[in-house]
Amino acid sequence: MPRNVAVLVGSLRRESFSRKLAHALASVAPESLRLTIVEIGALALYDQDAEADAPQSWRTFRDEVGGAEALLFVTPEYNRSVPGVLKNAIDVGSRPYGQSVWNGKPGAVLSNSPGAIGGFGANHHLRQSLVFLNVPVLQMPEAYVGGAAGLFDANGQLQKDDVRDFLRTFMTAFAAWVEVVLRT
């Protein structure tokens, strides 16, 4: 039976490179993984004062991520860090204290950018948060996808075989990582 993987896309734009990469990852994922994008755009901003009567968007998000066995983050880089919407999702999922939906779930990070660095800063900032949240993150291969603007055709389909091969290698390693973490 395939493992349920919650995919968090760090960009809200419908035609974002991150969303296109998330779909490309799903297309090359081993059969042992079932990827589902968990939408984060409608999440109310985290405010601890609202926790007593948590917004429905928080409850739905927490249920969706809580039901996943593993986590895959696909994000652009904004100002050398993660987009605010993704940070908000991380905060919403980590609360109330002691009830984090992230705890102990194997994860992986793929960052991207139109530039050559591939979202290196966002990737590493996200990893810092995930360490604190007790998400064991796949270490290798690291996934920084540069030149994202030139990867897709007009229909959003990945056009670069070398990138597709890398994504397949990444997802194969992630599937193995998920099994290692969940068996312990």
C-alpha cells in the first residue's frame, strides 16, 4: 500500500514553478508513494489568541497533514528564505504546543528559482525549521532546481530529460528514506 505524502507548495501562483515541479515529482514518484498537494493559501495567519476557537482552515490543514505519513516541501526562494505563506503553514501545523502535525514524519525539501542557485537559501532556512519540528529530512541528494523558468512547455509539462532523471533519483531516494524513518 502506498505511503501518503503531503506535498506543501510554497507558492500561491497557479502557474508557479513550484507547483509544476510538484506535479513533475508526482509523475516520477515510485509506486510506494502517493503524493497529495495540501493547499496552504487559504490558511488564516497564525495567532495564538485564535487557538481556543481555531479557524476551520487550520483544523482542515492539521487534519490533512496529520493524516500523512511523510512530507515533501517544494518551494521557491523569497529574499533568501521561504515564502511567508509556507512559514505560516509551518506555524499553524506546529500548534498548539505539543500537538504538532509535523512531529516525526520523514520529509524532503526541493527548492527552485529562475536563477542559477536554485533556492539554496530557502532550502536551508526550511531545513532549520524542520529540525526544530522533529522532521527527519532527507539529506542526499540535495535538491536545488535552478533555471526553473526554462523547464516547462506552455502546458506546464517538464521538458528537460536531465531534470526529470534527477527528480526520479530524488524521489527514489525519498521513498527509501520514508521507509527507513517509518521502520524505526
